[in-house]
Amino acid sequence: MSTRIVLHQADIARALTRISHEILESNRGAENLVILGIPTRGVTLADRIAALITEISGVGVPAGSLDVTMYRDDLHRNPTRSPQRTEIPAGGIDGKVVVLADDVLFSGRSIRAALDALQDIGRPAAVRLATLVDRGHRELPIRPDFVGKNLPSARDERVNVRLTEIDGEEFVSIEDGEGRE
């Protein structure tokens, strides 16, 4: 099995800076923005994006987390998945532009679950999607609004995102699917 690094720490930082600028441009500023990360690494990315937008615009942007575990359609295949915390910023999401942040967009099923979870929390004015890596292979009609890197991959390959805050190192790699079941 071979692994190749496709993004280094500096590449990830550049991608997040670009995504932050694109979000600001698309939203015409930082007002009414809320960034929600999908656990685990999406939460870290949401925190970084919110901090970058705050730094760029001078307007504080709240970040939080949105657990989608109980909204997933594959719980029967992986019943041991443990729920994570959902933390919605104090101002809530009603009438806000919510940007969902995730590390890798693959089938689109996690994002569908996130949209279902958002419905139970409030009614945002709009929902946007930011992802560090879009690897294709969508099973649902879901498309990211902001992408760090489009990374075409084979279905049996694995895209690994490592972030300093969680893993102690930072890179994105692709692991080939040889020998995997």
C-alpha cells in the first residue's frame, strides 16, 4: 500500500485563506455569518476559517460544531459511531448565513445529514458548504461552494486529512486502495 502527500501545511493554510476571502466576497462582508464544522476535523477547519475571516474583515464571526451522527443514513452499518457535541453560537442560526465546514467531500451523505440536523436547530437565511478537499464520487446532488483542493481519486483510495490540533501533524494524503477490502 502506498501513500502520497498531496497538500502540506503551507498548502492547507493557503487554501483556508482563499476560502475565507471567497466566503467574505460571496457574503459581501462578515455580517450574519456563522461557521459550523462537522466533527471531527471540520470543527477545526471552521474555527480556523472564522478566525481568518475575523482577521481579514475586523468583524467577529462565530464558529461552532454540528454533529450529524444521528442523522446519518448508514448507522445500521456502523452502529458504534459515537455522537459528538453540537455547539451552536449564542446568536443561533435563524436568519444567518451558515457555512458548513468539512474536511473531505465524498459521497455527499454527511452533508445531507448536516442539512437535516440544521432543520432541527433553526432556519438559516442560506446554507453554504466549504470543504478542504473535494474528491468527487458524489451519490447525492450536493456541490461545495468553496473548495480548497479538487482531488480526483479512485473510489477505493482513501483521502486522509491530518491537522495539527488533532493529529500533531498537518497534511493531506492519498492512500491507494490495493489490499483494502
